[in-house]
Amino acid sequence: MAIQMDDYKDEFSGTGVENKTPVKPEDEFFHAVYIGHTARKNHLGIIEESGKFHIRGVAYNLNEVHMIICLTKKILVKTVKGANNKDQIDCFSFQDGPLPHKGIKGHVCGLNANERALNAFCSPCRAQLIVTGILCDEAGNPMKTDEGKPIFGFLRGKGMRYAGVSDHLNELTKLELTPIVQPITEESKAWEKKHVNQSRVVTKITRDIATSSYNSSVNVFKFEIGHMIPDDAVEKIMDISKNIIEKFKEKFDWSRTASAQAAAVNTYSGPTQAQQFGVPDSMPEESQEPEDDDLPFEPDNKPNTSTNTKPKEEPKKQDFGFDDLNF
């Protein structure tokens, strides 16, 4: 007697055990960019120094990182303390699609921190900003794999790092650059500022120090607008960005795997530390720093106090191209 798969597969949907092979950091599509909190030996035996930048699976102990920003996203995350005092996801919203947005627990998300504060369940929720892009040198020449493909990095603006990331993204939208999106209309110019400006310049990322309400020093990101990217390369970058949107959602939209489980048991312990922060379970600094306590409400409606709508120095075009980039 033979078991016929068609007699069982529909009823068994959603059950069973999946054998998932861990992905080596070097093989990840998006590589976490982070600042070392304490010196530690990583999976390669390299000592990651405190206060230095590390690009997981790519490079370590850097003083600065350069990136051409491709895709950004604001998400909402509610965390609770789990084992070993590590943050675990209690509710999550990818903030995608038409309003109203909902979290994986079914609650309607407030439009800003003040609205969420009115709901006891939602009041601990915090906004985070995900920034992804092509890693490059100061001039904008992309870092490549052995196959000639671009190497992508990501960083997360959360807690005390939220405002700096938010301010930089806002500054990019205010750059007065010659429009390159056709046809040139008021609508296209507004769309270009929101979606294309960030890819027309190199973003330089360095380390700064902020003081928390606990009077402790916290590493934060400092951003500068660098060289301009040639217009012909920007078009290729936009094509690349369009082609990685699905991978972006697979990586950062945790509701894709969490929602069914949350609906079934009304609880969700959250992704592993590696999924949650893009760093290994053995590296707890992002969850251990008491950052979020310093921002009772993230600056959803914080006025933009910057009057600098252009780079301090006009970006200079560099002689380079994306012609040999394999994607």
C-alpha cells in the first residue's frame, strides 16, 4: 500500500518540521552595519574592536562606512524582555499597504507615537527605520563580490539612533538637485525627492557619542552627504533597487512568518537575535543598551530644525561607472 501525497498535503498544510540550514554571514544578501559595543571575537576569529564599524560577513574594524542608499522603511516594533534580558518581539507592523495598518496581534496601529500612547497595548511600541544600500568607497565605487555583484548593507535606526537616521533621510529629500525623472512634472519632482534623491549621493557614516538618561555613553550614527553619483549610474541603481524589493520584504517583514503563529496562539516570541537585528545571537549590544528609555515617544512629528537643504560642500562628480556591475 502506498501513501498518496495528494490525499494528505492540504490537511497537513502548516504542520511538520522545516529543516533550515543557517546562512553564513558571508552568504547573507543584506549585511548588518553596526558599531562594536565591546571587543569580541567573531565567527572568523577576528577581534571586533569596540567603537569600530563592522559589516557582518564583509569587513571589520572600520572607522567609517560609505553607502548608496537604495530602500528605506519605517516599521513599528513592540518588544518585551525575554531570556537573558534580551528583547523579543511582542508585536510588529511592516506598515505596508493602505491605512489602517495593523500589527501581528491584530491591533490597529496609531498614526504616530501620541496616538499609540492612548492604547495601553500599543504605548510601548516604537518606530524603527531600516536603511539598506549598496556598500561603496568614498567616491561611490561599489563593493563587489567575486562574481561582480554589488554588496548590500543595512542599518537600523532605533532608540537613540532613530533621530539621526530620520534627520539624514529628511535632509536627502530636501536636496535641490536637477530633476532626472521624466517627464518632469510637479508630481514627478516630489516622487524623485522621496525615492531617488537618496540614491544620487554617497552617504558617509561615522560614529558619534550620545549620552543617555542613565548618563551612559551610547554609540550613534553620524551621517554626511558625500559625492554625487553620475546620472547614468543612478538609473542602474534604481533598477537594482526595484529588483531587490522582494528580498527586502523577505528580510525585514517579519509578519510574513509571524502572523500565522501569532493568530493561532496570540503570542509571538519574535525572531531570533540574528533575524531581529541582523547580528548573531552572541552579540547582545543592540538589545542591551537602554536606548529606548531615552525616547518615550520617537520623533514621529518632530519638527525638522535643520535649515541646510544642500550639502555643506557641493558634491563632486567622480569618474566611475556601474558598467561592470553584474546584477
